[in-house]
Amino acid sequence: EGLYDSQYIAAHVDGFEALKDKIADFTPEAMGPVCGIDAETLRDVARLYAKSGKSIIFWGMGVSQHVHGTDNVRCLIAMALTTGHIGRPGTGLHPLRGQNNVQGASDAGLIPQVFPDYRSVEDPAILAEFEDAWGRTLDPQRGLTVVEIMDDILAGGIEAMYVMGENPAMSDPDQHHARKALTSLQHLVVQDIFLTETAWHADVILPATAHAEKLGTFTNTNRQVQIGRPCVPAPGEARPDLDLIIELANRVGLDWDYSGVPEVYEEMRTHMRSLEHISWQRLERDGTVTYPADDDHAPGNEILFGQSFPTSDGRARIVPTDLVPPAELPDAEFPLVLTTGRMLEHWHTGAMTRRATVLDAIEPEPVVSMHPKEIRKAGLEVGQQVRVETRRGTITLTLRADRDVSTGMLFIPFCFHEAPANFLTNPQLDPFGKIPEFKYCAARIAPAMLEAAE
């Protein structure tokens, strides 16, 4: 309907013709029943977004936590590309990361199929570069993601694991499966600031320092590289992550002689174009710099993709998608949809916030939230103990009414070790991003069975 920015598409984008062929199948009338939104509202919102002078899309991790999660994001990218809402101030796409340095960790190569700066491990030229830099042969095969690691342990592949600042015994889906994998390891090392549920499975625990106790950098989703300095002493025998890693490396004969974080950061800069013109000295002077920066003194570029994209020909590529159903749909046996997430007072698996007495006093017990109409329909009462069950397990929680939870759905925070939500979730993966379907599985709810009095 002429809503898209044809000039921008012609100059920057490939794949629009294929997308137009797909769009013909997804009219507002066809998508209304799928979305639960009437066709006219869908049409009005689409036009409002496309015709606005500036539009920006924000989304959280839940968008990608489906078996079609990558396609969800591809659709958002296609919307921005076809309307020209990218490469200009006040427009674009902005995924809201779930933790304060996810962007920095990803930039540094902590994704199993890429080296730093998202350079493929399967590219022979890139592989050779890092082999020369690190003086050793490197594996050209993509690595495993977290759920794939658990599967490989139980298949007899991985025998030992070193876990830093992660709590898979609470955060992985289908916890019975994940915890069985952790207990099957011949050797597990956990490096963390608290004795987490994962650390209970460990053979060796290395006490690390928290962010306020060590030197380093954080990179947020705005691409701001920020220096963090220690402001309180480390407690007890806790040591910075880097010190623990260096000592471990030297005990196995690697003879590392790093003087500290600044030297490691400068080595990273030699293989990360994103950090060009952002030296450690500059961070010490400025505190924070946005990448990419054009020279050693210019401010970083706040806007990306105004002229080109980081592809071989500089053009973006639209990837049309199909409608893919969830891996597990509600049925007569499990008629509700379970989704999980965080709550305001407790962050992620609760390893830190459940130990904060004020926060834990506000939200002290596991709860399941349900729309008031659904509670009445099920013959339940707010505040009673209920049992939530999926095909993977059962947990008992307190029932809470919440009008923000859609009818036909249950919401459970995954921070409570007393009733781990991930005992219930489905470990099926998105085939592209390898992210589990945390946000959708079939469930049922019933009053908790009272234990017989002795």
C-alpha cells in the first residue's frame, strides 16, 4: 500500500520481492484470529508505525524464547527495513538485554559459533587469524549452546564443565533433565559469588568477586563500553575472575603472565574492530565510550546502518518467515499455557536478590499468577496452595490474581528454588538461535493435595 520506504529499500535492502510474496498470505483478516486482535486494529497499528516520522521497536528476551524465536526477530527486522525505520536518530531496533553485560560478553566471543566481534569459527581465514594470535590449533566446528551441552553430557560426550557466574540448575528448562546432567559430570567447577543451586553439584567451588569488588568493563545494548572500578574490598578468600583464571591456566602449564585487566583488554582490541580508538587509557579518562569510534578523540557513533550494513556487499537482507506453531500446544489434558519470567523484586534465578532481606521480605514465596476470570472458572481461590503441572513435572505454589496475565495462561517467576518454574518448561529449541521455548508450554492447575495428618 505504499507504506514502505521504497528509496531506502532500493539503496540498502535485498529480499523485498520475496517478502511481498509472503505478505499476500498474511492479511490482517487472516492474522486477526491468530493474534487475538481484530483486523482493523492490526491495520491501524501497521499504518501508524510505517507512516510515522520516527519509530523504534523495543523487545525483551521473551520474543526469542520460542521455537520460532529467531523468526520473531527476523519479522521485527523486516518491519524496520521495509519502512526505513533504521539508520536514523529515533528509529531502529533495540533488544533489551536481560543482564548488564550480555552485549559485552557477546562482543567478546562468548557465543559458541563465533570468535570476538561475531566472526565465524567456520571461516578458514578467521580461524587462521586466531590460531596465529593464540599460538594453537582451534576447533573449526560450532560449539554447543547451554541446552545442547546438557544433552551431550547425558549422551556420554562432555565429562567436565567449568561454570562462571551462571546458575543452570535454576535457569535451564526441564530441570530434572538439567540437574541429572550436572550430577552425571565426572568433574564440575563453579566460580561464583554465592553458593548457588549449581554450586551444590560442584566438585570444586572458586569464590569470585562481585562487580563492585573488581576492575573491568561492561558494554550495554547502546554499545557503551564503560569502565567499572572496585569500590569495596573483596570479602574473605574471594578473588577477581581474571586472577582465578590466570592461576588455573598456569597450574596446567600455560605460563600466562598477564599483568592485569588493562593488558587483557588491549589484547582484545587487537582482534576486535569494534574497540578501535577505544583504548584502556581513553576509558580511564572518559569513563565510557560508545563504539564504533572514528578516531581516538571523537565521540562514538550513536547511529548505525545509515550508509551500509556489515555484510559482504553492504546491503541488508530480508529473510521471509512462515507461521510456526509452538512445540507443545494446550489440549484436553493440559488446557492452559504456561509462561515464565522475572518479577520486579527478584532478578533472574534469585541468586543475589533472594539473599537481600528487604526484597525477600516483599516477595518471600513462590507464586503463580492467573487472570481473576480464570481463577473463578477453575473454582480456585486467591491465596490457596495450588499444584501446577506439565508433562515434565509438578510444583506447588501460592495462587495470585493478576489481570495482566491473559486468560488461558499461567505466569510463574523462575527465581524461587522452593518451586523451580523450570521443572516445568519445555527444552525444545529454536533451530537457528538454539534458545529454549521458555515462554510457551501446555499446563494444568489444581488445588494442592493436603498431606494427611499424622
